[in-house]
Amino acid sequence: MIPARRPVAQPIRWQQLWREAVTDAGELLDLLGLSAHADDLLAAGDAGFPLRVPRGFIARMRHGDPTDPLLLQVLPRAAEALEVPGFSDDAVGDLAARSASGVLHKYHGRALLIATGSCAVNCRYCFRRHFPYAEETAATGHWQAALASIAADSSISEVILSGGDPLSLATGKLDELGVGLGRIPHVRRLRIHSRLPIVLPERIDVEFCNWLADLPLQKVMVVHANHANEIDAGVSDACARLREAGASLLNQSVLLRDINDDTDALIELSERLFAAGVLPYYLHLLDRVRGTAHFEVDARRASTLMDGLRACLPGYLVPRLVREMAGASSKIPAEVIQTMAPHARIE
């Protein structure tokens, strides 16, 4: 007698995992055994920026540790409500760089599309936490206004897909953009900035990888991890799928107080990234956005940390320390930052 065949378990679709994200700070603390710390960790309000974090990302946090570096990136704290001089709603000058609805043109040869305002995780240091997404979304109207703007400017060779998180869109919606970009002869590269391969690696599914592989452009995927503990086997597998689909993988991090402002932590992050096939790219000084001052690490401390990285790592594993400043023609590198007055701005 032939035994009955057991049904093959189907992987949980990323959309379901998205819907199951934790959106209540009390539940998050309870899951981590930290309910007793609620008075210390919970903000009086959410500062207009709600909590959202996938359960798979929570599973990488240390149970019972109120100083866990992943937890501190996502948990609303009272410090967000403080008004600190020098911190504003649009610290990097996004609104002044608009060239069409959801299209930012800051740097020569590149156009950045605000694809959506949705994210799988709401990082508390987010530099677009006050961005008017309801008014500025490039995906509206099947991307037509954005594509027309790009087609009209022959200097644009690279399109950068950002957000929110562009991978929160359905793959079919991304395909509309890919088809349109493929018809513009001067566009050579598509660069996608996404945190989803890190916080929700299930998003890198077969459908998405097939779309990426078939895209008639050079592909660059810039992921966003700030701490080595964010990179587990699921993330490494997702990165492998992205490489197999033909994407070059880079990482950008933000230097964050009490999270990764430590030489050993940054060294381990670079090592873990490279083991997953991702090259460290940028280490950003904090964008001075209202509600984020408690994360700031000053430029002199950052320079000392970079000296430690250069002393211990091969050059290709040392990210470039930069700051984005409103009105600048490029990211500002570390050697220039050190010659500037503290918190100087380019207007």
C-alpha cells in the first residue's frame, strides 16, 4: 500500500507577515519580557509617527534587554517629543528638490522617485518621518508623470527608487515602472533603496526575483542594516536571491547613539554584511530631523570610530562616513565634515 503523500507546507506570503506586524508599543514590550520597563521606554505619545515592526525582526531582539540595539531603533520614546534647536521637518531639503510629483532631482545624472509612503518598519530616526507622502508619490497614475519627467531630461542615467519603502509595492506595480524605464534610452541603471530585505526578507520572493532578473537595466540594491544582529540566515538567503537575480548589493547605515556608535559593533556589521554578499557603502551621520536628536553622534566621535575601522578592516569593508545637507551637490564626506562648524548647514 502506497502511503498517503503529506501536503507540502507553503511558505507564508510576505503580505501576510506585513499585516501581522506589531503596531502597539505595549505588545512589543510584552513580547520581549519588558513590560516592567514601560514607564522608562514608552513615549507619552507617538509624536505623529506610529510604531510598526515585523514579528520576524522582533525575534532577533534580545529578550529581557531594554538596551537591545534593534529595539531602540523602533520603540517610541519620550525624547522624540523634545524640541531641539537645529532639528527640522525637512533636514535634507527634499521638498526644495522636487521636479515632478514624487520626483526629487538633487544630484546630477540621478532622479529619485518617492514610490510610496509605506514601510514594513518605522525606524524612529527616519529622515522622512514628516514627509508629505499624500501629496508626493511617484507611483500615482501608473508612474506617468514621473516617467515623463525622466524622459524629458537626457542627463538622467540612473533612477533611484525610494520611499517609504518601494518594495512595499506589489511586484506588478514595480513592473509598470520597469517597463516604462526600459523605453527611455538614456536610463542605464535602477537603484532600489529598501529596508525590506533586512526586516522582512520574505519579500524577496520568486515573483520579485524573476522581475528583477528580467529588468533590462543594470540593477543596484541598497539595503539598510545598522547592526550585525539584524542579519540572520533569512536575510542572508534573501541577499543571495538578489545576487542571483543580477543585483549588485550595497548597504547604508546610520550612525546612532547607543545602537552602533562603537568600533566593535561597526566592525562586526561590516563583516556580517560581507559574509552575506553585501558591500558596506555609506555610514550616515544622523539627518537632523525633528524628533531624532537623541540618536545623534557628533562628527568628531564619528571620525574617531572611523579611525578604528580603518585600523582593523580592509579598505573595501570600511563604509564612507557622510552627511547629507540641504542644497549640497553631493553627500558631504568625512574629511569635509571635520572642517565645518558644528551643525553647519549649506543653504
